[in-house]
Amino acid sequence: MVNQNPAQSIIEQNAVEEIAPGHFQTRWLPGHMGNASLIAYGGCALGAGTRAAYETVPDTHFIYSLVGHYHGPASISQPLEMFVTRTRDTKTFATRRVELRQLQADGKTKRTVMEMLVDFHIDEPAALEFSAQPTRSYARWDAVPKDINAYGDDKSAAAANKMFGLNKRYFETRHCPEGVAGQNLHGMLKHRSHNQDHLPLGQRSSAEWSKAKHDLSDSKDTNGNRISRRGDRAAAVSFLMDGGLSFLPLTHNHMWMEDTGACSSLDFALRFMVPDIDLGKEWHLRERTTISGAKGRTYSEARLWDEKGELVASMTQSSILRPPKPAPKDKKGSML
């Protein structure tokens, strides 16, 4: 049974139940965030798909790769359904194909909104251990203002809180003042100058510290049996890493949603560098950069580090970014 009330934790938001072999459904409805249209945030589908895939692999295997495509926007009024196909199972690897569908407004048709391949690997010893570092130095989480009002006036801050309220419900986020988004309120204050204006667009960056508001550690049931939360922890990372990449080129280039005809994610590649990431145990730094823009598409990346400075995850996305449609003309040829 799907809960119609808003999910109150990231565990609830990503929770799934198996309603038939290999057929899962979200326990809560997907939420809205980061889009002018009233559609579901893509991280809800990513988190649910990750969670469903984890239900089908043994405890010895951990996610390391999640790649796929968005096929269209999802509604916030219907649950997501996941169909998991077991593609590969070996002693060291497992692969799952996950198709996410959703019932349409006619009450009969189901449309595929996302497809992904999820790969798992056992925890093996490393032949080499090294990690790339952020492109610039950022203040630690405990030296960054807690209040988003620090980056804008009350009216703008209220609009940002509303637009990104879903993330605020599940995570505490502190925007680094060294990053562009920390100076122009995600790009909503597009006319505000920032200290990276002198750099080419591909060299600008934004960064923020994030920590889950709810406990993601393993627990025990009433009989004392261990309840593993590793699937919940991985799903929380999937949910978080999707955020803000499609409109990042706007944030970094003094543009916002009204300056585009379309702006949304097309595909994704999320890679886990370590077997287990606990966003509830410690703060993590996410740095976002945009790499390319051409032919109506952009390509951007988010990288995630733990407090020790180890790179633990990376998300890349191609996104659609169309110019705005020309204003209509009247019969005399003047702009209306």
C-alpha cells in the first residue's frame, strides 16, 4: 500500500516493497524538487531503483556502478514500479537491469520513465590506493554558514527553500562560499557577480557539505536480528548525487530557468569508489563542475569526498539545454 503522506526521511523516500518476483513498488510517492514544472525529482527514481536492485543481491556484493537514461518526467501522484532483471551473477560480480514504470493519467497505460544497469562487486583488496582532490580549497562544514539566507535576501531565500525543500527535508546542506552556487543562491540571483567570473565556464565550480538528517546505520528488529541498511545508504547517495547537475551550466553562467526552452537530465553514470558510504555518519563534500555544452546538450559532473578527503563517488550527466523559444509576432511582424 502506497503512503500518500510525504516521506519524512530519506529511508522512507527510497523504500520499496516486492509485490511479485522481481517486481517492486515504492512505498511513498516521489517528491518534487528543482523544476518549474510539477514533476518528480529524478533522484527519487534513482534512489528507488538502487534500493530495488539491492534487494536482489547477496550481502557480499556492493554497488559500484549505476548507469542509465531518463525516458521522461515522472508524476508525483503515482508510485514508481521497478522491474528487476538478473543479468549476471558470479562470485565477484552481479548485474541488474532495472526498468522503472509509472501508471499514466488514463489509469491503464504504464510508461517507462527510466532504465538503468546496476553493477555490484565484492569488497576486494586494492593494488593501488589514490584519490583526486577538489579543484580548489573549500571551507570545512563547521566553518560554513548554516542559514541559506546568508546567500541572499529573505524573499530569494524563501523561494530557494521552496524549490529545494525536498533535499532540505532529508539532508542538512551547507554551501561553500568559495563556490559559485554559494554566492548566487544556486543561480537564482543570476545577476550577482562572483569570484570565479574571470574563469572560463568549464573551470568554475560549486560545492556544498551534506549530511543526512536521519540515522542510516544498521539496526536490530524486536527479536534482536540485524537489519542491514546498506541498500538504504546506497540509495541515499543516488538521491543526493542527482541534484543540480542539469541546471549547473546556468548557475555558473549568470542564467536561470527563464533563459531556457528546456533544461533537464538525459542520462547518468554514478560510480561508487568505496563499498559503503554512510551519509548519516559524517559530512561529505560534493563539488560540481560543468564540462561541455553544444548542440542543445550539456555535460556536467559531481564528485563526493568524505571528511578524510577520500573520493567516494562520482556522478556525470548529459542534459538537454535548449534556447528559449522566440516571442510570438503579431500580424504586422512586431514582437508581442
